[in-house]
Amino acid sequence: MKLKLIFNNFASIANHNSFDKNKPTVMYIHGYIENENFPTVKKIVKVFRERNDHNILVCDWGDYSINLYFSVVMPKLKKIGEKISNKLKEFFDAGYNVEKFYLVGHSLGAQASGLIGRRLKSIYGIELERITGLDPAQPGFYPPIYKDFQAISSSDAKFVDIIHTSSTLGVLKSTGTADFYPNANYLTMPGCEIFNPICNHQMSVYYFAESVRKPEIFLAIKADNYEDIENVNADHAETALMGFGCSKNASVKYYLQLDDEEPYGQGRDGIFIEEEDEDDNEEDFFSSLLSIFY
């Protein structure tokens, strides 16, 4: 069932007859120039509905996401994030268990998720169990252009996992409790054409969505950096699942290779890293120019 609520009535969802308090709840926050009808958003909703073991909430801030990035959208999203944190406090006060709440955000939505977790913790003393950031937006956060809107970090929840898929629109810097780098030796993500940084950025959502369906196929290997993987014995190395199935015991950096078609994950085959093909390791020379637009 689809239920649209305005912020002023948000807390009432905890007692709505279509909401199951016994289930964990996922709130998804989309990125720049997106809304609830965007393919990535529909994909997230679809896979959680298929599981049928979570409530799925979507924060649709699409009416505000199509505008000048730095001067309009970022300040507006900051205010939205602040209001969401206030309303989540009411949501938890209305009877929903904070330990069952899971926040997932893509791009600017990932940065907003960090802000929400940070404010809940600092103002209300409420610490979220988990936040997943899907290729958190780089422009405006590294370095931050607003002192009171910092980048997502490992301190924003008890566990923060990040999936990095873009070096221009997203950021490769380790920012979570656990950071995952699919196909880190390539600048074109599996499933994307060469010279398409927007596709790279969005693939973090599609990889995560498939991990909701099949968590076990997104096995990743722990290493300090990609170059160290060839020195790690994959049969005895520490591993973790990227995406939905990630254990809260995971920490630091993980690497894996993915296929270019759904469901993307390779299971154990994905941690036996192949040699890089230089012809495939190319980045569009003007891709960085697009970073201010997404």
C-alpha cells in the first residue's frame, strides 16, 4: 500500500493500520534531481516489497531537488534533514522501536542521512542503529562549503556502511565504519558505458537493491587498499557482505568485483581479483565538469 504523509503528520504512521510495528523499517532518501518516480527509487521500493519483511518509507524531496545545487538545493536539503530528525523523534516517541529503524540514502540523500543521524544523536540522545550511504555526494562536502552541513561519517550512527562507485560525483575517501569499493581498479562501473559518471554514481543504488534480494552474492575482501589485494590469501582473508547483508562487525575497507548485469554479485568469485585491463581503466576527461550538476 502506498501512503503519502506530510511532515506534520509523520509520527502518525507508527499507528497507521498499513504499518507493521513488528517489522524493521527502512527509510530511503533519494538524491539530486530525483523524486519518488525515479527508476532508482522505484527499484528500492520494489525489492523491499518483494522481501515483505520490512516497512519501506521514501522521503520524496523531489520538489526541492531540481534547482541550483550549491546555493539552493544544499541549504534546502539541510532544512529538510533537520525537520526529518525532529519528526523521527516524534515517530520513536509514538512507540516505534529505534533499534528497528534503518536509514539509507543515495548521493545528497546519503549526506542528508548523515545529518539526520548526527542531529538525533546530538540533540535528542537517540543513536540510529545503522545508516547506509550509497555513493555519498562529493560536491559541497569535500571540503564542506557549509559548516553546519558536514559529510556523512562513522559517528552518525552505531554502524555506517558506504558503497563507493564514483570518483567525481561521489567520493572515494573512506567515510564510514565500513567502506566498500566494487571494481575499484576500474573507473567505469559494471553495468555502465565508458564515460558515464552519472551511471557510475547511480549503480551504487542498483548494487544495493540487488543485495536486498541476494545478500550472499556480494562478498567482499578486506584490505588496506586495492593494490594489497594480490598479497591477500582470499581463502583465509577477512570478508564481509556489501550492501543489505553487511554485518555490523565489518570495519575499514573492502573490495570486490561485480558483473555488468543483474544480479551483479559474483559470490566468492568476486574476491579473486583479476588483473586490470588498461583499456577498460579510462575516465571521461570532462566527467569532473559534470560533478557540480549532480
